[in-house]
Amino acid sequence: MRWAALAASLLCVMAFGAEAPPLGINLDQFDAQKKRVLLPNGEHLAYIDMGDPKGPPVVLIHGYTDNARDWVPLIPFLNKHDRLIVVDIRGHGQSDKPECCYAKIDFAYDIKLLLDALHIRKADIVGHSLGSMITQVLAEQWPERVRKVILISSTGRVLRLTATARDRSHKPGASSYFKLLPGSTLSTLMNSERTKV
């Protein structure tokens, strides 16, 4: 229940015009931080690894026609103790733009391979728009790699539960595994929900 109260507070603040802290992020400098990793599937994926390297990993996946810059306005609101992995999905930003293979499973597999390359066993995954659909596929196909899912401006989807997800659904806190959210509740939810799982 604590997350609901905090989320409602954040929504009220945003609805009534409270000002965000100054971004303090130069977009050219932000882009210059991007690294590119060659994945085993032959694609180069661009990403920024920021925040506390020892903190809980949080992967931010942008929407269609966006890139990692999409998350810049939100970054000041996120927990400074998190390790943020801000991704340019294939075909976007500084990542490769191959001729084929733009199905949701292709994007999700890239994220799984990025987690492997960064030696991240399990992460919170946050997806916006197309990124939320990629997040759903990632969580469905590789549930052992996903700790928590946050979907922003998403579409609903009926999930076939894997044995792991079915087992998880009977454990305390399972109802918070998938959340569909309006865009403005992300930071509040991430910071409060961590204490539940």
C-alpha cells in the first residue's frame, strides 16, 4: 500500500505543476557516455551504465523512434543508489540498424545478451511504449533474469505463465511482478517497491 500512496503523491505534484529539479545533463555529453558492445548475435548495442555500479541494476528501455535520451528528464528522479543501464535498442540511437529482425523477441534477446555481457544476473526492467512490449517479452521468455517489471504507456497482453512465473505467482509480493502504470509514477514505485521483494 505504501507505493500507492507515494505514487498518488507524485501524480498530484506533477499534475499541479511542481517543478522538477534542474536536469543538469547536457545531451551531447550524455550521448558521449554511450558505450557499444558487440553481442554474440553480431549486433552492436549502445548503452549508458550510470549510477552506483554496486547498486541494484535497473534497465531502461525506450520506445519506438526514441533512444536513451528519452529517459533524460526522468533520471534526476531515480534513486542515486541504483545502477542504471540506459539502452539504445537496435535500429535506434547509436545501436546497429540491421536490415532485418525487428520483432519484439529480437529486441528482448538483445537485452538478455546485454545483461549477459554486463554480468548482470537479474535486473529491474523498465519499458516505455515499445520498450514496455520488449520488457514483457523479456520477462516472459527469461523470467529468471527479471526481478521487477515496470511498464509505462503500455499495451496489455495475456501472458502464458512459464513454470517459474507460475511458481512466482503463488509467493508473497507476486501481484507486484507486473505493473501497468501511467508514466509519472515510475520513480516513486521503484523506490518504494524495492522493499517488498
